[in-house]
Amino acid sequence: MILPAVLLAVQFSATPQGEEPVAAYAVSNANAGAQPTSDPRLLAAWHGRAGINRVIDTLIDLSVADPRISDIFRNQDQVRLRRLLKEQFCYILGAGCDYSGRNMRNAHKDLGIQTADMNALVENLQAAMAAEKVPIWAQNRLLAKLAPMRKDVVER
Ligand code: HEM
């Protein structure tokens, strides 16, 4: 009975306020691209869900203003992106969220992202984590979760 429930969720899920509609897809935490951690020390080092949200806000602000990659974000739904990045990090860091976005391959498939773009985004993420005073060991735990997603995000 899981499949009909998923289909219903996809068919009837309304577009959140302020966001643009996207083509239907099957919602699953597997789309987040990494297994969640369950280490309270790690979550505390990130300053919980509020800290995660601040890091994502800084990451997006830096990236849309970054001349190396700003073109990629132009004309994209940044309201949706902000919401789903927060959900994804919250899920991966074990802060109690489900991830409701698309998988990494489908979300990035038309963006033409190159290795240099990925490196620029990771630099901005490191700056955002440093601004939140996330210790290096806790930064590295998150970066290790993101590393395998490179192959789905970067175009070959
Ligand atoms: C491991 C690295 C990355 C992660 C974890 C990640 C995560 C995400 C997530 C969760 C979404 C929303 C998915 C959805 O709309 O259903 C998304 C979309 C997007 N990402 Fe990434 N991303 C990564 C790398 C990048 C890079 C390197 C860039 C550009 C430099 C980028 C640009 C975008 C843009 C523009 C969208 C919006 C696409 C759309 O609305 O159609 N991402 N990403």
C-alpha cells in the first residue's frame, strides 16, 4: 500500500506559497542523496536547526552574488531552493526533517554545472559554515556526506 500513498502525495501536494510548480516526482528521503547521521554532538556543533538554516541562507546569498556561479542561479526558483536545501541538510544532520525535493541528478540535469562551479559552491559553503562557527570536524562530516553527490550534480 506504500505505492498508492506515494502517488497520492505527489498528485495532491500543493505548490508551497511563493514557489513555482515543478513536474510531479515521487517524494522520498532517498532523494536527499545521503543517509542521515544521528550524532547529537554533530547537531549541537551545527547549532541545531536554526544554525543549519542560517548556513543555508548565507550559502545562497553568497552564491547568487558570486560572479563565478551567479548565472546558474538566475531565473531559478530560489524560494524553493532555499526551502529544500534547508530540508536536505536538516535531514542529513539528523535534525528531524524529511526531504521533499527531487533527487540530485534530476534537480541539476539541465544546469550544465562544471567542476569549477561545484568547487565555487563548496567554497561558499565553507565560508557560510565558518560564519556560523561550525567547527572544522563538524564541517568535514557534512562535506563527506555531500562528496558522493558530485557525480550527480556535475555534468560530464
Ligand atoms: C553536493 C552539492 C549540491 C547539493 C547537495 C545541492 C542541493 C540542491 C537541492 C536540494 C536542490 C533543490 C531540488 C529541487 O528543486 O527539487 C537544488 C537545486 C538547485 N541547485 Fe543544487 N546542490 C548542489 C550543487 C549545486 C551546484 C554546484 C550548483 C551551481 C553552482 C547548484 C545550483 C542549483 C540550482 C540553480 C538549483 C535550482 C534548480 C531548479 O529550480 O530547477 N547546485 N540543489
